[in-house]
Amino acid sequence: ILRLSPMSWLGPKPQGDFAERLRQALETLGPTFIKLGQMLSTRRDLLPDYITQELAKLQDAVPPFPSEEACKIIESALGKPINTVFSEFHSKPAAAASIAQVHFGVLQDGREVSIKVRRPGLRRIIDQDLAILGLLADLAERYSQEGRRLRIRAVVAEYAKTLRGELDLLREAANASQLRRNFAADPDLLYIPEIYWDYCSSSVLVMERIYGIPIGQLDALRAAGINFDQLSRRAADIFFRQVFRDAYFHADMHPGNIFIDPQSGRFIAVDFGIMGSLDDASQHYLAENMIAFFQRDYRRVAEAHVEAGWG
């Protein structure tokens, strides 16, 4: 089992088309492994830049499934013909991800919406993939000291719990509604689209359509006159309010899920399948850690890790 850190076996520079082949392999393996690649794309502390940059393509460039299947899923979930619910339905997907894809449309009352549709047959595929990952984790801990140290089985179990939770779009709708309530008094910081509950099910989620610039498009943000210093302060403010005020936070804030309103400069979040909550002990640990970092008391940082069971 290869060590995950510092990943020196990959080397500091591109090695042929390895990164591209890795990304293509994850796409071929399907939703479970695409999601894994998306998570790894944010871990530049573990992987070289040329790997994470290629894996970042999995955040918003996953192959879609046929729109005909999406229409069937929507009609089955809502129990109505699609043209009786939407006055307009864009058959071409606006975005495709590992769990679902998004179509734009307009409700009969004129409201513009984003329609998230879960991929067909996903539960069976994910159950099979997770069984394979579980077997690999068992082998890793049985035959590798490093696997036991990293507690691979626990990591896979947590990943499985998170992934299965994402399959229920009603849960995601509830997550979005809760976060929207939490930031209702902070309209200049973070905007959460409204969920239209009358058109939601476990496989379909319909919410307000948003317009914004993806946070990864720096040139477009500069062209829109976005103040990056102000953006940084807002990001910090959003973090502190989620962690220390609400103890409830968006736990999947990769660049594909965050947009900036070009008019107000506020953040807009989408994709609420993974959320996190904190108990008092976790909040205290984070506060201790941050204070120690600000004071450059790195011994205290280490002590806080040990006290929290991380060391």
C-alpha cells in the first residue's frame, strides 16, 4: 500500500499523461470513484498540482446521461407529464456530476428553476463499488502496517455513509432549506437558492435558478470588478458563522459548487448533499487551534491535536 503523504512516488512534475489517464480511469469506474476523485482534487497537501488540476475537471465535466432518461425520472417522481409542470424544459444538461445532473427550466408560473435529477440505477452501482472498496480496505489493514495506521476501513466506512446520504435529494433539499434559514439575516454574505418543495422527491430536486460566476474563473471575476480582498473577508465571515454561530456547515465547497454574484459580490452556494455539524467539543478544539495559529504557538497547536484525539 503506497503512502498517501507526501506522495513522493508521483514525483514533482508531470509524468507523461498519467494524470489524464487517472482522471479517465475514475470516470470509467463510475460515480463512486468520480466522487472520490473530486474529493482528492481539493487535497493539494496530499497530491502534486498536476494531479489535482486534472482531477478538478471531475468537478464540472462529468459525462451526462441521456436527457430522455432524465425526463422519465422526472415524470415518474412527480407523477405528471413534464410539460404540465414546466412551461420550458432544457433537454441539454447544464451540468453533470457523479450523483446527478442539472437541467434548466421554467415552472408554469414563470419561475426559473434548476432541476437536479439523480442518475438512474445509482444505488445498485454504488453498493457494488463500496463493497469493492470495503474489501480493499480490509486487505490494506490486514497486510499493511500503514493501512492500519491510516485506519483505512474507518475512512471507507465514513465515505460510504457520506455517499449514501447524497443519494436522497429530499435530504439535500432539507439541508439547503436549513442553510438558507441560517443565512436569511446575512444577505450580503451567502445566498442559498430557494427550494420548491412541491416538485421535490428522493430522485428529483427543483430549486431557484441562480446566476453567478464560478469562483474558479478568476479572469471573469476580475472582469466583473470583484474586489478580491472583500471576497476573502466575506469567505472568512461565512466560515466563522457556519462553524461558531450555527455549528452547521456546507461540507462540499469545492470550486464547482461556489459562485459569485457579479452585482453584489456575495457568495452563492449550490449542491447541499454533504453537510456537517459540530458539537461543543469540536467547536472548542477549532477555536483553540485557530487562536494558537494566530499567536504562532505551534506547540499549543500540537497539544490541541492530541487533546482532540488527532495526534
